[in-house]
Amino acid sequence: MTLPYERATAGERALADMQRVLESFGCAAFGVMTDNERQVLMVQFRWRGRMVQLEASWKGYAVAWLKANPYTSRSSRSRQQHEQRALEQARVSICSVLRDWVKGQTTAIECGVLSFEAAFMPHMLLPDGRRVLDAAQQANLLPPPETAS
């Protein structure tokens, strides 16, 4: 199985591309930050006074990469080196994932397929700094997902 973006190399270039896309979309502010404790890349932008914060977990991507590329005794690297390779690739890959997601969402908005709110509401920041998604989860506004049969 091939994992999407597992051969991505753009990294910082993908983030710069995303910034250009958002600027041409009319965003007034843009920033990138890493949270090493949670192993998450965060992108924030402001559009017409609305603050949005997107998050992508490189730890989560690394887990998926390891499933698609399992360690074997025939590997040329140690298990620890293999896991480190997964994290390194994940940090690069999520930049491309976010860039392409933002391109898709902004294109959908520009074409009238989605409103800005429909595309980005879960990631909009509330006055207390939490994302709408995080507030909804903390308040248990949605029922838990059903288990697979």
C-alpha cells in the first residue's frame, strides 16, 4: 500500500505555497508554528476578521507511514532509525497535505461550492482562543461515533 504524500519533499515550499494561496484569497495574516509536545504543525490565518487555526499531526502521519512501511528484520536500518525516518517524512508530508487541503477549500469557496464558514468553521477561533471544533468536543455536542459492525 502506498500512503498519499509519503514521497513528498516540498516541506517549507508547500507552506510558502499555502501562504501565497491564502494571500491571493484575501487573507490579511498568516503564521506557522510547531507544537513539539503534541507533535502538531499549526497554521493560522485571518480572513475578513475571522481567525482560523489548522492543525496537522505529524505523529499521526508517522503512525500511518509505519503501517504502510513496516519495519522488518531485513531493513537496512534499526527499528529506532526506521521510526525516526517515519517522523522525519511525516513532518514534511503534512505540509503538502495542508497546502492541498487549503487549496481545495479556497477553490470551493471561490467557485461557490462552499461558504467560508462551511469550509473552515471547525477551525475558527472563538474569543477564548479555542477552535470551534475543540469547544464542541469539550461540550460533548456530538454523539460518539458508532462502532464498526
